[in-house]
Amino acid sequence: MKHLGPPRRPAHRRATATASVLLLPLALSVLTACSDDDDTATPPVASPAATASGARCDTDPIVPATDGAAAARPAATGAYTLDSGASTAPRKKAFKATVTDESAALVSGSGKLSTHDSKVTKSGDTSSLEESDGRGLNAALLARDGGELDVSGGTFTTDGKGATGVAAVGEDARAVLSAGEITAQGVSAHGVLASYGGALDLTYVEIDTAGAQSAPIATGPGGAQVTVSGGTMTSAGCGSPGVQTSGDVSLSGTLFDLANSEAFTVEAGGSLSLKNVRASAAAGGVVLRGDGATSYSMDAGALQATDGDVFNVRRTTAKVELTGGAEVRTKDGKLLRVKDGGDVTFTADGEKLQGDVTVADGSKAALDLKGSTKLDGAVTGASLKLAGSARWTVSGDSSLKGLSFDDDTDVAREIARVIDGNGHSVTYDAAASPDLGGKSYKLDGGGTLKPA
């Protein structure tokens, strides 16, 4: 399939979204979209900091009914259906659905539908937000259980609860989108969704969501594969991160502007990989959470939060990796906060990091700083390894679980070379830092390093 260039959009909207992300402003949109007219789905109004901390207006995933309850699930229908064979719609064909739980087009089985510059509209609410978040019920375009969608250009507009733009659900279900525009207005109405083995491939697609809990890119339960190249993603609703995933998502060259949410949320079992991605968010950077493993990697690009922590880890066992000169910062928050039994391995190679690291009792964090990485901040409750030419500038009294350096180094000389104490006191756990011999050391720039 020939990939088209990014579509043209109304000049004022495109300039606003693109300039905002490229410049990473410290001030984003005010909180104007944290409520909806429908009282049954209206989340409480929350400040950005409350959203990032999960105190209110959270982004907790909706859990769909179990397989044992399949008989009670509402059935997905389609105004247009295809369950076998390949069909190419006429150019600019219109697809429309207005009925509850009905998709404008539903492709399943061995069906494969190709569209070119189509206009797809979907109105009407879902009968089950759980099924919409989990299985794409009420999506404008739905590829299910082996069905395939090949979509080039076009516009996709939805207005209704659970009215996601495009969904791929079930083993071998797949949707390939190129150069289209998706606008979703309702609560729990994502831009795109994949779950239960479904796959999405997006190239130069632009997505805008307006409702609460409406991530531009989302994966539901059961595993999913999502690849995104280019494009601009914006959200206005509370608890609507740019990506919310429990599957595997890879992004390259994509821009994100999130007015009332953290930038990205990785749920248990999920992984998120970024290359040359730029994101600005009003309520925190990356949240990794859940009873399972999570991972986040970032190569180059930039991530800025106006409020909230850059990285917030809770309950999960997480891996975070920063390379390629990735820029990560927050106006008001921690560089890394770990709580609720979280356990994170945080690796940075050749990075400039600013901000404090705080690890709550019962949680763990291992910081592995290498290459030319420089950390400017206080560290409480984490272990720290400084390798190569990595340096730590201490900005406040700190307490380390453990401290280590490259193998076969003179410890006293290494401490003087790589730690600038700035007059602060740093304590360490002697049992977890055998190379330090339980001794006290004077730090360059003033301050002391001593056993706790």
C-alpha cells in the first residue's frame, strides 16, 4: 500500500497542536474538559496533579466481562458487514451508524475491507462501557476475530459513549491506517483500540479525543500489537493519556499534546517504546502500574509535564530505559516516584536528568546511570550505580539503599570524581554497599557520604 503524506487540517488547529508539542510549553490548556453532560459517566473534576497521582479522575482500565459471561454480552452489529472475501469500497464512500452498539463497518472472519478517503461517522452510545473498552463495541470501524481493515486517508468522526474510532479485536484482527483523521467526542471513546491479539498499524494518522477516559491510542486486555509512525495525537478529557496500554506499543516520530492527563500510562503486561517522540502533558509524564511487569523505553525525543511526576511507578515491576539524549522534565513534581510496592530498574545512558527520586517504604528502585549521564537531584530510598563518566549533583540531603561504581575502581577517588555533594549529607546502607567499606567520605563541593 502506498503511504500518503500527512493530511492537511484546518490551519488554526494544526498550528496549535503542532507548535504546542514542538515547543513543549510549560503552560497547557486550562481544565475545561473534565466533565460530560451525561451524569452516568461524568468523572469528578480534578486538578492535573490529582489526575497524575491517581487521587481522582483516574485512568484505571475498565475490565470487560469474563469469557464465562459471553452469553450476557451485548452483540456488536454493523451498518455494513463483511465476514469473508476481499472488498474495496468506492473512493470517498460514506459509512454511517447511529444505532446503539452498531459500527459503521464491521469486518470479521476472513473478510478484508479496503477504503480510500472515506467519510465515516458514528453517533449513539454503547450499552456497555466495559465491552467498548475491552472489545471495541460501538466503534466506528471494527475489525474482529480475523477481520482486516486497510484504510487510506479519510475522516472518522464519532459522538457517543464508547464510540472509539477504529478497533481491532481478537486473534488475527488487524487494521492498517494511513493519513487519516480521527475525531472522537464521547466518554471512553478512544481514537484507536486493539485487544485480545488484535493489531494496529498507523502511519501519519491524526487523532483528537475530547471525552474523559478517552486515550488517542489504547490497548485493552488479552494482548495487542500497535505500531505508530508520525502523526499528531491530542486529548482534552480528564484521564486521557496519549497512550494507555497493557499490550505492546511502538511509536516513532509522533507528537502528543495532552491537556488534562499524564502523557502515557502503561498497565501490567504492557510495554511502550518511543523513538523521536515529543509529548507535552498537563498532569504527569509516564505512569507504570499494576500487578505485573511493565516497561518503557525512550530513544531521543522529549517528554515534559506541566505538573506531576515524570515517572510514577506503583505496584508493578517496571523497567525504564532512556537513551539518545531524551529530554524528560517536569515543572512541578519528581523525576521518579515509586510507591505501593513498586519495583523499578531505571537505566539512563548519556542523559541529562533533573529532579528528585523518592522511593516509599516497601518499594524499590535501582538507578543505573552510565555514559555521560548527569543527575541533578536528591535521592531517597533508591540504590544508585554510577558507571563510566556518569555524575551525580546532590541537590538535597539524600539516603541511598546502596551505592556502587565501575568494577575495579579506587572508591575514594571515584566518589570525589563523580559526586558533587553541594554541601548536603548523603547516607548509604553499608550492607548493600560493600565496596565502600562502611567508611565516611568528604564530597567534592562540600558535604559528606556516610553509612546510615
